[in-house]
Amino acid sequence: MPLDKYRAKRDFTVSPEPAGAEVRRAPRPRKRVFCVQKHLASRLHYDLRLEHDGVLLSWAVPKGPSLDPADKRLAVHVEDHPVEYGEFEGIIPDGYGAGVVMVWDRGTWEPEVDDVDAALAKGDLKLRLDGYKLKGSWALVRTRGWGGGRGAPRAPAEDDGRSWLLIKHRDEWSGALDITEFAPMSVKSGGDFVDILTAELPAFWLSHREGRGPAGLAASLAQIVEKVEKYEGRSIAVPAPAAPGRPVRKAKLARAPRRKPGTG
Ligand code: MN
């Protein structure tokens, strides 16, 4: 079933990521949505997602997209995501992909081939992007280990056909500008990872008062805060989690509020 892999990797009682509605494989218009999510997880990477047949086809691009046609950026094909995931920006508190997600670019895409499924099977998808940051003609090409040609990144040893290359075609939108450096912020909120984390924290604690309790999450959140501070080079004032029925108080993040056993 579509999205099975996506759902199996996540605990939606903990993560605010969308579980995804039932996938409807209705005929789609030629122009579909795309997004690139900048994801500060165990490592920073950029997730390119293309809407197709009711899901988001997804590739994790460690170095992010490049506007320079000479750059072949490794793009690891990962599991399909729900279409509504494309709007997700926020904190993944724990488990798979723990960290912060930013909507780095979004817009529409259209294939430059007649049959997307055939192009995917062949491992050569030509497409046009019309986002805020990424525009014009691109190619996603599957590579087999060392088959990507001179200068292509080496695929990991466990590569099982998941390694693709993301390449900009030469056109009026290509060039030497380092787009990830030049335009690092969210196109959804305008903020960087610090802003996103800070904005999401109150809702984060509210949504995690029930169920698991904040103890384990506080520790994992402390790690995320540290990662974000290090990446963005500025510090974050973090409010302590509020226990149900108690006022918010300042406390060390890693120290969870004491709770009576059985009160959840
Ligand atoms: Mn990711």
C-alpha cells in the first residue's frame, strides 16, 4: 500500500508529521506541487519532493540542489510521503528524522517526459521546477555506484538502486550562484531553524502533555536545540515544559518535571 513505509517509520502519537489521508490515485493535472524541505536531522540535508499519483516522490539530497550544471548532487531515493507533508514545517521530536524541518522552497513542477512512471523505471526523469528558488529544467538520473561518470559522487556500498543524481540543465535559471547559501531561509515562515524551533515550542509542549509525558522528549529536544544552535550560530531561550495544571516555570530542559506514577 502507498505510504506503508512512511507510516511504519513514524510514531504519530509523538511526531507532529502528518500520517497522510487515504491516497487517491485520481488523474492529476500536468502541473503538480513540489517542495524542498531543509531538514536538520542527524545530518543536514534537503528533501526534494514531487507530487505524483497522490503521493510525494522523495529524494534526500545531502548537499542540497545546485544551480550549476557541472554539479551532480547525490539524491537518495526514499519512501513516498503524503502530499500534505509538503506543508510541514516544525519539530520532529524523537525517532526517525528527529530534528527540525523547514519548507525551503515550494511551487509547481511538470515532467518534461510523457510518462513519469516509465521515466522513473528507466531512472531518468527530466522535469521543470517553478518554485521561489529553484526554476527551469532539471534532471534526476539514477546512478549505479561508480556508473555516474567522472566526478560523480560515490554511492554508498549498500546502494540498491536508491542513488540518483540531481542535475540542473543549462538554461536562464542555471548559474554559479550558491542558492543554499544565498537563500537559506524558509519560504513558508521566513525564518531559520532557530525561528522555527522557537515558534513551535509552545504548541509542541501542549501537544505532548498527554500520552508519553515530556521526560524522554525533553532530553531529545535538548539535543535538537543544541544542534540548531550550533548550525545557526545563535542561542535559543527555551521555556520548560509545563506539566498539566501547573504554571510554566523556568527549568533545565533535560530535567523533566516530577510526575506522580500513574498520572501519565
Ligand atoms: Mn529528511
